Amino acid sequence: MLSDKIKELRTANRFSQVELAKKLNVTKQTISNWENNNIQPSIDMLVKVAECFNVSTDYLLCRVQEKTVCVDGLNDRQIVHIRLLIDDLRMKNLSDNQ
């Protein structure tokens, strides 16, 4: 659900509801209402939420499960480092789960 994705991303990024509200120029109550599934963000606000967390709107709407990493502005060497780090973390998770 969208409400779950917003809360999951907010907590993963260590934002309080107040901090996220400030970033999106809305009230804390708005964030609370989204997370409690009382109201849905507008389409414009959905785009802002996606941009804030560097995810797609499809991810927020649970249309796709993949998370992406934005590498805009990085050079090829930096992108390779990011991929190596991701691979290392995956291997660590595999070994931790065995």
C-alpha cells in the first residue's frame, strides 16, 4: 500500500514526520494522514514524494517491487564503485543468512 511505502521510506531515511513534512512543504498531520491511509497524496505530491526518496511513482504505488539507485551526476568510475558496494552488501547478506 502507498501508506506503507511512505512510512517505510520515511523511517528508512530516518526522517520524522515533521522533517518529511518540511521537505515536502506540508503539515505533519498530512504525513500522518498519508501513513494512516486516511487520505492519499495528490498526483503532484506523489511525484514530490518519489523525488524526495529517489524512487519511482510506480514503486510508491506498488506497481513494481524493484528499488533503484539514481546515479545521475556520477561518472563511470563512481558508478562502478556503487555497483561493487552493492554487490559486497548482497554477499554479506547471503553469508549472514546462512
